[in-house]
Amino acid sequence: MKNKSISIPMGMVTKKFYCHKCGARLDKHSKTRTVSPGDPDYRKHNRINHRTHMIGDVEVTEYDFQCPSCGNIVEYDEQRVIKKIQMQLHKNTLSEEEILNNKGKAEETMDRNAKVFKVIFVTIALAVIGFIFYSKIKSGDFSFTFYF
Ligand SMILES: [Zn+2]
């Protein structure tokens, strides 16, 4: 049996992306390659869960974008930055110069948004954990043991 690993970024499924060359809606485009033990990114792909790892070669399928109209292929991370610039400039078709000039600013905004998101996420997680602890203590169905 062949080991298989498929990874697809969440945003690729939930968001729409447009080609910066012609403005067409981009399609997902899959790439498949074989990763062998000893390859630098092998450990990233042979994981099944925290404890189990696949043994031997893994057939890795990853996705990028391809334009159905002009054939332009773009990596997901690059397209995320392009999407940000498209939104900031209020247009889909961009010249290479516009991308180059706005890239730094777009990446900065994305970094900041990611940090804000992390803070919100951690706050919500702590609130949920706090609530679970609180309701367990209240209901009496609770035991906490420290041991070394
Ligand atoms: Zn295109």
C-alpha cells in the first residue's frame, strides 16, 4: 500500500482568488511528488497524528493556483499577498511593478492581522478553558492531581 499525504491550505477552499495577469478566477492546481525518508521535509509529511508516523516513501499532493484563462501558475503564499494588493488597489489586474511596490506593505498588514487573530484566538481559548474548569468545580465532578 502506498502512503499518501494531501495538504491544502484552509483559505484555498474558503476564499476566491483572481489572476493578477488577466483577472480570471483561479482554479486549484494539484502537484504530486514523492518524499523519501531522509528528505528535508519528510517529517512534515509522514505524520499521521502526534504519535504515529508513516514508514517509507510518501506520495505528497500539494496545491497551488492555475489560471484557466492564461495558464499563469502561482503558489498559495504568493497569491495571498497578491490578493491583499488587489484589495488595497481595488482592482484585479496588476502589473509586476505594482506587485513589487506594494508587496512589503501587504505583507506587513497580513503579519499584523495574523497577530491580532492569534491574540483573539488565545483569549477565546482561555475563556473556554476557564469556563470548563469553573463549571466542573461548581458541579463537584472535579479532581485535580499534581504528581511528579
Ligand atoms: Zn490569467
